[in-house]
Amino acid sequence: MRTIRTIGRVATHLLAGFALLASSSAGFAETKPVATTPVWQESPYPSTYKPYPGEPTAIVGATVFDGAGGEIANGTVLLQGGKVVAVGDAQLAVPAGYKRVDGTGKFVTPGVIDIHSHLGVYASPAVQAHSDGNEATAPTTPQVWAEHSVWPQDPGFSRALTNGGVTSLQILPGSANLIGGRSVVLKNVYARTVQAMKFPGAPYGMKMACGENPKRVYGSRNQMPSTRMGNFAVDRQAWIKAAEYRKKRADGKLTERDLAMDTMADVLDGKILVQNHCYRADEMAQVIDMAKEFGYKVSAFHHAVEAYKIADLLKENGICAAIWADWWGFKMEAFDGIPENAALLADAGACVIIHSDDANGIQRLNQEAAKARAAGRRMGIQIADGEVIRWITLNPAKALGIDKQTGSLAQGKMGDVVLWNGNPLSVYSRPEKVWIDGALLFDVNDPARRPVSDFELGLPGEGDVK
């Protein structure tokens, strides 16, 4: 029976998304790519994202965390035309024609943003056929793009939306390579193509990695790199080549296009943001030196379990630390990870981000942030709720280069909003409603907006298991 039921429910989460459009003539559409400047300078795969239709909405009576550190008791959030129109206290007038949502006793935050995800490239179910995140065929592969592996029907997307309130996320290549390729930032919406999920205007990222992973993968093949000094030597040689390519491109002297160098030259031009997997403090410091040598900037160090050791250096260089709350010790370079990492970073004024790197962890980034704050409290560091919410909203938006569009509840920003049934920093709280660009895409009380998938039979309301 399980097999029959599973086959009968294939792609139901995608169909649920299409059902939201049934009553609207402004439904899902994909536009044709527009003409671009010369192909080695701009992406040939522009976003075709089109927001789902929403309605003017007023969320009233809730405690509002604005994502920028602010907290408003008995607050009001107004959404219209896909945007945040206004945020204020109970005195903020609600215009006529707005649908009122009673938030009494509940909490509102911006949509949660995960800066480090592999959804779609390591899709569920986790089988070899879905293992598309690492082009582990050479130490540097900047020519590959994660979006060309993303499967939009991965049920992990709907789980992240409904259980975690995740409205935007960065999909990265894996960390087997020193330079793993381009990442892509997505809106967490139901779509048939990855281009229809692509966050409009978001810059690409370039995944880099240091430490154990690259030297283990390639050293085991008796090739370079097999040591940390080999890691840096290979990286530096790649940057030297990229700098030469960039100069030829700027001078109009390119005679042959190189996909790998296209990406790296765009990093040097500041068009692509470096997202660097790195655990140890000493290696992060050396990467900062290498970035200064070649003139690029690291946007965030990911995992960064020893970031607390160089909090001042990260602050000085404007680099965020995207970390877990308490993962540590699963390999040697993770042994100095401590649960107080986030609190120590925040106390030093550095940029803190809580990330997942996990299809389950992405469903509870709010709880992970709460755990990290609690560890700080136990050592005497007090961090306000509103600041902790910033770790999973505005700070990741900043490191992704999308903080002008999303990440906080401010006038003119995207209407990416979560209504929680309790304080989101409580283990007992979960999303009750989620809006993306002002469209209600999840409502726990509305079966039509409660997507399910064929890979999770047996959960309440999601099929019978005999």
C-alpha cells in the first residue's frame, strides 16, 4: 500500500502551489530571457520569477520582530502589492479593503533566510541519482553552476517553508573542491523551473572551501592538493590566472571564452560574492590575506566553528560568520567548535548568521538561533530576542547582497513575512502562516495552503500507513 500511495502522490507539493492560482488571472507565468550584453559578462539565465498573487493584508495585535533588532508589542504589519507598506504599533491605521489577520498572542518576523543549503542539488530522497552538488572531478571547478543541478520539486523546499518559515535560501555546490562553482539564491516558491525560483536581482555567489575536505578528496587520488599548503597554492594559481583573464577581458583582448575564468573574473569585479567553507581560525585569517592579495572580498565564512577566536578580525574586515549552533567534533578541524561561538561573535560586534547545511536543520533555524543565544546566556552574555532574529533574517540577507530587498520588515521591502503561533525562539513555536511577496503560501489552518509531499507518508494528515 505504501508504494501505491507514494506513486499516487508524486509532486503533490508542486500541484498545491499551482492550486493557489486557481482563482486568479494573474497566475504563474514564465517570461522569455531578455537580450543581454556580451555573453561572457552577464548571465544567459536570467530570473523568470513572478510573484504569486496576494491581497492587501494587515497583521494586527502580534509582537513584531522587524529583523533589524527592533521589537514592537501589539504591532501592525501592512502588506500590499507584494511589498511591506508600513510597520508600526497599534496606532497604525489599517486602510479600508485590507484583510485583517488577528495576531493576538502571536509573533511576526521577516521570512527566514538560509545562507547555506543544498536543497535541490542533494534532493530527497537522498539517493545517488539525486547527488548533484559536487563536481568532484578537479580541485577547482568555478565553471559549474549550482542552478543547473537544482530540482525544483525537491520536497525539502516545502518542508523548509511550512516547518521553518524559510522564504529565501542560497543553494551552494558542495565542499569537495577548493573552488566549487556558482551558488544561486532562490525564493522558496513552487515552480516548474529553477529560473522561476531565482531571486530577482540577487548576485551569484562562488563557493570556496579550505581545510580537510579538498585535501582529503584529491590527496586520496595522489594529486594536488594533499595538504593545507597545497590548498593555498592551488587557489593562488587560480587567482593569478583569473587576474590575467580579467585584464584581457577589460581590454577587449579575449580571443577565447573560459567559463571557469568568467566566474572568477566576475568575483574580482565584485559581481559575484565569495561564500567560503572554512572551520579553523588560522585558515580564515590566511584566506583574508589571500583575498587582499588578489583584491576580492569574502562575504561570509561558512561553518566557521572557530570564528570566535578571530571575532575582531571578522568585524574589521566586514565578514559574516555563518555557523551552526552546536555542531562540533565530527572531524579534527571541528574539535574547537563551542556552543558559545555565536554569542561571543555578537558580543564582539561581528556579523552572526545561523545556517543549516542540512535538509532537516533548515526546518528549525529559529530553534538553532535560540540554542546559540542560550549558550551565551549561560556565560553571562545577554542578547535581546530581536537581535537573535536578525541572525536568521537581515544578516544572511546582507551576506547574500539582498538586504535592500528583504531580510527586515521595512517599507518597500518584499512582503516576506512569517506569523508564528508563539515566540519563534521557543521550541514549542512553529509557523502558522507564511507570505512570500505578500502572497499567502502557507496557512496551517487551510488545507489548500498546506502542501504535502509523496516522500513523507505517515505524518499527521499526510496519508495512512498500515
